[in-house]
Amino acid sequence: MINYSVNLARLTLLLLFVGPVANFASGAIVQTFTLTSAGGSASGNTLSISLIGLDADGVTFDAIVTATGSANLNQTGTTGVGVSGGSSNLINQSEFVTFTASISNEVGGTVSFDGFTELTLSSLSQTNEQGAISADTVLDIGDTIVSNNGPHSLSMLPSFSLLGTDNAGTNSSFRALNVDAQFSGTATAVPEPATFLALLLVAPSIAYRKRFR
């Protein structure tokens, strides 16, 4: 029977001496997803904006932000996305657009979606007009009320809905223009050069003992 105990002990000591496997620190990036027709085309009540080949700390990936409306979406080339019907195909009272994000095709490590960071509106300009940023599709106490085009902070929300509201009898009408999202990448850990050296020193010894015992 081959005895590997001495070699395994030697390998353990060497690894402790040279230190652990190197692990790269994670890095975060913020990307803007344009909701005009330049970013992508709406189909029915859904708009998917894809950014391909992003890089977060050496990890490449694709990111998709999806906007889903309470009815079919209406999109323009300059002012963004609204909901078909109502006033001028904008986001009106009782209408909403929900935003989510996803990641695919990670290469070189892992990527996480940290949350949405910022939202910019358009066409919100009339007196008393306002909308709401909500964690769901119902206006609740504590939801963020917006009364201008912004940009507006989203505080790393994992998803959110932009709601049309009625303020003092004024039926608000506006569009979503851009949304920003943050992603963090962590590159795949690789052995440090010293660790490779330790393995090279021990491997021949193990092979020699196996051959002559």
C-alpha cells in the first residue's frame, strides 16, 4: 500500500506557508438603460433593454432590464416609454410600469445585480402632476412621490413600479426615460504563483514514491 502521509503533510505545510488561493475583490459598475426606441423596441406590454458584453472587475456578462406595463406600452424615440390609452399614451392614473433586471452569459467569474439606482422621467411638467415609485403596483403610504422629471434615487431597489397618480384632481401624465442599475462582479479565484510552486515541488515526490514502492 502506498503511503502518502509524509507528502500530504509536506504539501499542507507548504500551502500554509505560501498563503491561500488568491481571490479578486469584487467591483461594481452602474449602467444606464435607455427606454427610448434607441435602446430596444416594445412588444405588447413588454420592453426588454439588453446591454451586451459589460465588464465588472474583469467578469464579462450581459444584462437585461425588462419593463412590463399594465397595458401595451407606447414608446417614442426621444421621450421614452408610456402606457397605451389614456392621455396621450403616457403613464396616467391607475396605470403602471414595473421594472426588473436579469443577468446572463457570465464569463470569468460571477456577477450579481445589486439593485436599481436611479430613474429619469420625461413629460412630467404640468402643475400638480406627480407619479409614485413603489415596491409593488399599488400606491401605499411610504411610496416615493415624484413631481418632476428627476433624476430620482431608487436606493438599490431590486425591482420597482412607476405608478400614475391623481393629485388634487390632476390626472398626471408622464413617461419613463432612463433607468440606472448597479452590478457587481467577482472574478474567479486562481492559485497564486507561490501555490503553483508548492504543488510543483511536492508532485514529483509523490510520483517517485508511487513508482518505487
